[in-house]
Amino acid sequence: MIKNNRRSAAKNHKTKVILKPIPGIDTFRAFIFPNNIREYRKKNSIGSLLQLAQRIGSITYIRLSKIERGEIFARTDELRAIGAALGVDPAHLLVDIDDRDFDIAEWAAEFLAPENVDPKADSVAVMLAAALRARRAADGALTITALEVDYGIAPVILSRIENAYKPIDRWNADIQQALFRLFGVAGVPELEAYLVAAHAKGELDEFLPLVANPETRNDKTRAKVQTLRDTLEQETAAPPRGRGKAAQPVLAKPPLGEDGPVPADDVLDTIHASDSATIRLLPVFGAPLNDGLVARIATGEQVEGPRNAGPRAYGLRICRPTLGSGLPGRSIVVVDPDRFPSAGGLAVIQEKQGLRLLSVTFDRQGRMLGYSEHPDREIAIDDIDPEHVAAVLSAQFE
């Protein structure tokens, strides 16, 4: 089992950024399920999370990424699948947050890029979330519908603001203007000053715990991890179920040729020939453009396409890790324009300037959304002409 020795490791890692907890604000609210998956993945020399997802097979890349980063809790069957892929007891993937050697700041530093760490901006986002909740609680007319109709803040955006999804400067200009009107301020500096003053007066105290309370997070983590431990122990201790008499295997008859049964060697040759005949080499495109886009320019390379690839399928070198480190910039994805993406997968959309790779999910209203990390983008896939949306079937690493 891997020890919680991150303190000494963090001290020796000069580039690692450790965020300091801010009184009243849980800087690490996104990390509800700290775990040892990343450590064991590195120990097994599995450099990419997508490679681990392919090895597991039953967990999508997007969900596995959220589990490893501690953003969602794994189920026991998922822990077993991950443990099997890593060759480790699934219970060893769990972390005791009350262990004196465990520090959430050091654990979270593994997943926070130094250039993206801004404690002040994160604090302001949390205060904004609490202030918006306070405004809605004080004004019964400020309903979800009213916010959408009068201010242009859609329900999914409202949910993200009220849960401090990202800092103010990462919302688009329309959302920023809507917030300025809602709080009666002229711009970002005035809004920040308003929030700091409201926090100092205690006006946000009732609502901050609803957004970012470390005790609430810790209680939730303790309870869920203990449940996972208990379930894993019960499943391990449970006696094997009795089995009935196994059915005798049915022997397949040898295939018939023109002169009778085909010899076994010929059958294998036929299978091998069939396998070879179904291999398709697809052209690879891809040249980097601004804003994370990729130009469909031929590279002269080819990539093997999966058997379910449609006639218009092609390879696309993504050029940059726009979805995070789990999908390196030199990766090649196989894109099928004749197949529509599904939640938990990846998609490529055609924009005016080029192609964009996105991870796909649904919001609470059932709308399909696409996300990119670098740059930060949230795109409503349902609003795009289906002809300009393609599914990603597979990925190849170099």
C-alpha cells in the first residue's frame, strides 16, 4: 500500500504550488474523493489516464479522469476494475483523510497547474456564489426563470455561478454584464469590492457553507469512503455462490468447403486473412491554430482505423493538450463524421476557423455540452448543426 508521504515529496518538488486554506472558504471544495489512483498509475508506468481507461474498458475516460482527480466518488465496481487494471487491492486506492500524514493541500497540488492557481480569484468566485444565493433568498421575485429572462443567465450557468465553478474573469462578457447589473456595479473591481465588503460584514456567512465548507466536504468524504471500505470488505468476505453443474461445451462443426470439411490450418489462415482484410489506414490531418483550434491540413501520416469506423473517418492530430494532460498534444484521435457523440466520450466540432476537440457531457436539463480545458470553453453541442459534429472513436499515443 502506498503511504501518505506527500509532505516530504511536496517539499522536494520546487515547482509544486501548495494553496493555503483561506478562512471561511474551502479552496479545495472540488476534491471530495482524494485517492491513490494517480500514484499507482505512475508506479505501473501508465503515463496517460486514457491508456488506463483503455486498459479498464468499462469506465469512460471522462469519468475516470473525474474519479482520479477526486471530483466524484467511485463506485465499488469501479474501484475493483481500476484495482485490477493496476494490479492492486482496490481498498489500497482509498485514502484516510484523518491520517496525520495526509494533507489535502499537498494532494490537490498534484492536479493544480501552477500557472492556473489564483487563490484570490477562487475566493472571489466563492463569495460571488454566496452573494448570489443571498440575493435570491432575499428577493422572491428573483427566480430561476426571471434570471434567465431578465438577465440572460441560463439555469445551467446559474448553477455553475452558485457553485463557484470558475472565476469571474473566465465568464464571457454577457454573463459578466448580467452580474454587474444584478449587483448594481460598474465592473469587475467594483464587484470584487462589493463582495469583500459583504463578506466582512458577515452578510455571506449563512451561504458560504452551502458553497465551500471544508467540514461539510470532510464529513461527506469520511462517510462515503467508509461505506466503500465496508462494501469492499463484505464483498471480499462473502462466500462464493454455489454453482450448478456446468453445461458441456458444444463443439463447433468444421466449416465445409467444396470438397468437404476445411482443415483446421486452413480455418486459421482464413481467419487471419479476414483480420488483415479489415484493416483500414486513415489519413491524418492536423496543424495548430490559435485558440486551441486545429486546421484540417494533411500531415502525410496514416493511422489504423477501428473496424466500426465509417467511410468518412479520418485521423486528427490534436497538436495541443486541450483536454488536459491525459490526452497529450501528439495524440491522434480517429474522428467519424457519420457518428454523433455521446456523453462521456469525445467530439470534434467544425468551427469557422478550424476544428475543436471537446469532452462531452449532459447538464441537468439533458442538454449536451462540450468542454475544453485549454482554452477554457463550454459549448452547447445541441445548438450546432449535426453536420458539423463528429464522434471520436479511438485515440493513439506516441
